[in-house]
Amino acid sequence: MTESKVARRYAKSLLGLATENNITEKVFSDMQLIASACQNSRDLALLMKNPIINTDKKDAVIKSIFSGKVDQVTLTFMNLMTKKGRESYLTDIAQEYINIYKESIGIKVAYVTTATPMDAQLREQVLDIVKKMKGSKIELVETVNKNIIGGFILRIGDEQFDASVLKKLRQLKNEFDDNIYVKEY
């Protein structure tokens, strides 16, 4: 089973448990904290993925870092993950929980990649356009990638709109490569 499927299944289970206990928002903030901690601490991420380190030590580290900062349900869930040998998936599970929670309350995430950072006015224009297209709450995640040269790439779920200069240059190159008017020798 791929990592994303494993993470999604555990995240769905955690959301179900959180819903039963009426703590979905608390677990959401806990998952944001866990995802942030794993992304910002290379040592923590490496510890979780290291198969040589004993699970009891991993569990002790998790408890020392997150005890008192997260809900008891979240702490018990992380304990269960370490006991089952699934601690390497904690970052992915946290991210999947965040995504599933946002879906459940009707928030769609739009990813915008631009060559330069967007200013506030452009950000508002993009949000208005996306809201008109999708008709729901939108969260905008911005990424800067100088390799696209100019323009933007907008991705919402499975849909992608690529209006980058890089794409247009590739299209032109392909058109020149396929020129039927040039006789090949």
C-alpha cells in the first residue's frame, strides 16, 4: 500500500474518532502542530523514519515534545502509531487529516505558483476568480518558482490551469520541432 493511502486511512480514522468526541477542531490544530514540528525539525523527522531506534524511545520523545500541547486523544493516537510501527507516517497522516478536515467543512485549497511573490491586490483578484469558479471557501497557498519565468500555475484539486511562460515556450518549441514546411534531408 502506498504511503498516501496509509496516511489517508489513518487520517480518516482519526477524524471519525475526533468527530465522536466533538474535538475535530482541537485535533485539527494538533495535526497542524505535528506537521509543522516534523517539517521544521529535520531531527524529529529522521527519528520517526529510523527503523533502528526502538519504538519505546520514539514514544518517549513524542510524549516529551507533545505532552501538554496536544489533546489526549491525539497523544493516544500517536502512541498507537508508534506501537504499530507506523510512526514514519505521522507527518503524512497529519497533513492528510488537515486536508480531510478542510474538505469536511467546505474549504477548497488552491495552489498558485508564480515567478515572483504576489502582492495583496493580485492575491485578492485570484481569490475572487477562484471563488467565482468554485463557489466555496478558498484557501490560497502561494509558491514562488522562478523557473516558470512568468505567468502562473493554478491548481485546485485535480484541475490545473497553466498560464506560465515556460509552458508557452515549450509549446512553441514543439511547434517548431513539428514544422511540416521544413524539408528534412
